[in-house]
Amino acid sequence: MDPLMPPPVRRIALDREPNIAPPRAPAQNGAEAPTQRRATVRPPVAAVRERMQIENVWLAYGENWVVRDVTLPVRQGEVLALIGASGSGKTTLLRSLNRLTEITEGASRAGQITLDGTDIAAQEVNELRRRISMVFQQPNPFPMSIFDNVAYSLAEQAPPRGRRRRRTPEIEQAVTDALQRAGLYEEVAGDLDRPALKLSGGQQQRLCIARALAAKPEVLLLDEPCSALDPISTATIEELIVGLRESVAVVIVTHNLQQAFRVADYVAFMHLGELIEYGPSQQVFDRPVQQRTKDYISGAFG
Amino acid sequence: MASVGVSPGPPAGTLAVRPRRESVSSWPLIDRFWFGLAWLTGVGLCVIAFAIVAIMLVKGIGYLNLSDFTTAPAASLQQNQSGGFSDPIIGTLIVTAIGIAIAAPVGVAIAAWLAEYGRPSWLARTVESAIEMLAGTPSVVLAIFGLAVLSQGFLGFLSEGASKGSLGESFFNAGIVMSLIALPLVVASTREGLFQLPDRLREASYALGKTRATTIRCVLLPAIRPSMASGIVLGMGRIIGDTAIITIVLGATLRNEPVNNVPVIGLLRGTGSTLTSYIFYNSPAGEGNSHEKAYAAAFVLLVIVLLLNSIVTRLTRGPRERRTAFRLPRFGAPRS
């Protein structure tokens, strides 16, 4: 620094009262501590039913096999969590379930994935994606109103356009239902015409879940839905996921082991494309069979 | 989420301070030199732009009469008998409307295909080069090309001239050729807008079981409305300012000359003039003798183009940026 130049002067108000927030009352403190909450209080599920079967699936981008010989069931009534380090192929496996890998250039697949016994490759792809809906890592609402975001996924192909034009009571009802299932309705009910991008991150992600649910899917895929969110929004969404598993089969990819433990009934641990261990979440976390699972869960790698 | 008493800001009387900017005088001499040069060129450009507006304002407004907007031009050696320029204004509006009505949908469609499909890639590359070639071709070349093609007899429904075996000069034909010079601008800005959209927007739509076409129509194009609009407005500016195509394909007659009494079609099949051809004709370099009228018309043209420019700026900037200009937050009551 130039020795002739005086240091930049910055005026700081030193003489004013310090504004340190007083500590909150303990009762109030305990009332909201969402990160402490465990999803052990899980609503019971009437029936568990197998919806999808992943059989000896191999997936590749170009020459590079990123998923190797994975076999897994997906059941309605249970949450299946895919865990594993980055690059273990969990997201690719998830995206292959509704054939979203196909939009990537050079992706190929071996093995079979069935939905209710029918090979997904044999189904019309847009119809399939309506049955197997997906929520992404980054909240990605469309740049339109909250209402239009949800209404867009209702229609078979082209959605109702315009602000108030063609807003039939059925559409209104369906949008309200979807928002309620996603636990967002109370917060946005006042103004559904607000642009969706004005919502907070957590609200945007719940809007994306509402949008996915509005298509009346049978399977819901979640790709690290909470990784961009704060703990309070995360807790809200986790609770929501657990509540949804009765009506749709839920598959969630997560990096967060705590989260997998909180929401999942079954956990599949993947490493470098291979399925290392699969079992009830309690068992995988408490008594893992494989050494690699033990290492990963105890934080030895990944 | 339950909010816990958030303080609205520091207490009244707090002075908000920004750290002072580093001073230029502390820079090395060579940096200061280049900085000064850059500063000078910027200011020089402002001076030129200001001079254009000022000269046109001084020369134009003095000669501008309100009656000019309502009187048709007349060929006369006397300035006061040469009429106004109502016909050229109408001509400008018609040519621009036809040109943009063709260029906007075609351009958006080309851009959507290029950005969202683009298969096979050799075809996409060919289309891109074709657009670039079109953008680089002087408009006078496009004009004589257009005249050659549109003078064919079977295209007589577009112009009276072509149907009689002479030149195909008409508003229809001028609008068609004009669409070619606006097209590259519409394509470029629409495609740029589509490229800038994140892929997660497309994935979100595909994951809901929507086709590519639905995604483009209902999600992507509405999302890039500002870029499309700015491309269209830029294209309109190009059309309004072009003279060569008007002279060659519109005939650049002094008045608009409908070919028959059929209300709109008769006018559009006939020849006419626009503000640019009117200015050219009446300028000191042209055949006409009403230089004052030329300055007045040039002023009107400049105002139209400046208006369009400000629309582009507004559209591309968006409403949010406009509202939150540089402003220090004000805490509590102002200090006395």
C-alpha cells in the first residue's frame, strides 16, 4: 500500500445503544426446535404394495457405466432413500425411473425397470412421466403465477392459459388440493396470482412438490429436495414426505444421512455405481452388514 | 414460520455510511492515462449523440407544423406549397407493420427450432450461417433481389406493377423484403433468451410429462418475453430506418398511390413513400426543394426511433431494476 495514502476512513457509530437481542424465554425456545424433531412419530400405513421393480439395471453416459447392476423394489407405503457419496450414481438411477436420463445425450440403459409389472420403456414417455413425477434439487418453479405453476401440470398436454381465463371450478379445486397436500396452501391462499419466483426457497420447493402432486402421480421421485433449504423448511418438507408415502411411492436421493434416517423406511446405499446394501433404515444405520456401509455411515469417506 | 420480533432497523438517527471509493489520484500514471482516454471517448460519444438530438431539435422543431402530420406532400418548388408528410408517416407505419408481422413469428419459430431442437446439427449450422448472411447483406442488395423475385407476373396479387408486367413495387412487397432485415435481430435475441434459460426449467416441464412443443409454448417462450420483445422492437427500428428498400421496392413516390378504390388492398398493392424516402427526396441532396420539411420529418423519425429505443431498454431491464436505483437506506428519522 502507498505509505502516503491515509487508510480509508470509515465512520462507525460508537456512541449508540447496543442492540443485542435479549434471550428468548425458555418455553418459547423449546416450542420451536424443528431440527431436534425426529420423524419417529410416523403415521401408520394401511398397506404396503410393490409398485416398481428395478432389475439388474446398468446405466451409462457414453462409455462410462455409472450404475452397475442394481436391483431394488419401490413400494408404495414406504419411503426409499438412496444414499451414497457424490458420483455413486444415485441421481442417475433416480432419473432413469421416469426416463429423464433419455434427454441426456449418449445415455444408455441395460436391464429392466417395471411399473406395476409393465416395462417403462414400453410406455409412452409423457404418460409415464405423469405417473412418475419428479422434484429436483434446486427449486425450479416456472416464471409464472403460483396458480399457473400448479395448473400447468394438471392438463393433459396444453395447460389453461391466461390469468383468469378458463379457470373452471374443477381446476381451482385441483390446484387447491395439490397445494394443500404440499402444505403450502395456508401460506399462499391469499394471493395465488403472485409470481412463484417471489416465494421463499422452501415455499418454492413445496410449490414444486405441489406441482408434481397435481399430476396425480403414483411414484414421486425426489432428488435431494432439501439440499438448498434451511433447517425449518427442510423439517416441513420431511414431514410432508413421510405423510405422502401412504398415497404415493416415494424415492428420495439424499446426501444427508440424518435426513435419510428421519424420513426413510428403507435405505439403499450405493457406492461407485454399485448397490452395496439395502434394508430397513433402522437396520442399515444401526447394524450395517457391509464394511463399506459402516465406513460411510460413520463418516470414514464420502 | 413464526417470526420472532425482528427489529425494523437500527434506531432513529443512525447514519448509514458507505466506504469511500478509492481515489484515482492513487493510481499509477499509465493507468490514469488509459483511464482518462477511455473516459474521454465515452464523453465524446455522448457529445455526438447529444449533438444529433440537439441539431435535429433546433432544425426540426422550428420547421415542424402540426398541419404537416395531416397534409399530404405535393411536388412544388415553393416550400410553403409542398404540403406536409402525412402520407410518409402512414407509409412508415404500414411497412413496419407488414415487415414485423412476418419477421416476428418466423424469427421466433426459427430461434425456437435452433435452440431447442437443432437436429440434424448440419442443418442447424446451415440455418445459422444463413441468418448471419442475411444479417450481413446490405439492404440495397436485398432490395434488388426482392424486386427481381417479386416482379414475377404470378405474384401480381401483391402489387399492381407485377400484374401488369412492370416492376413489383408495392407496400406488400416492401414489407416482405423489410421482414428479411428484421428477421436476424428477432432470431438473435430470441435464441439468446432461450440459451440463457436454465436447463432445470426444461427438465421440470419434461418431468411433468409435457412434450417439447408444450414446454416451448407454455414455459420457455413466456419466460423470455422480454428478449423476444426487444428483438422485435430492434427489428422495427431497423425497418423504420431503412431507405434502400423503400426506394427500390416501394417506389418512393411522393404520395401513397392506391391502385384502385378497394379500401385497404388497393393501397397496399400500390406504391408509396415513407419518412426515410421523404427525407431523402427533400434533403439538400435530393430532388425536392423543401429542405425545411426534410429536417422536420427527420426530427419526427428520430423521435420515433428514440421512443423505440427507450422501449427496448425498459423491456430488457425489467421492472425490478428500475425501481431499486442506487439509494442509501434511510434509518428512522432523518438527521437534522
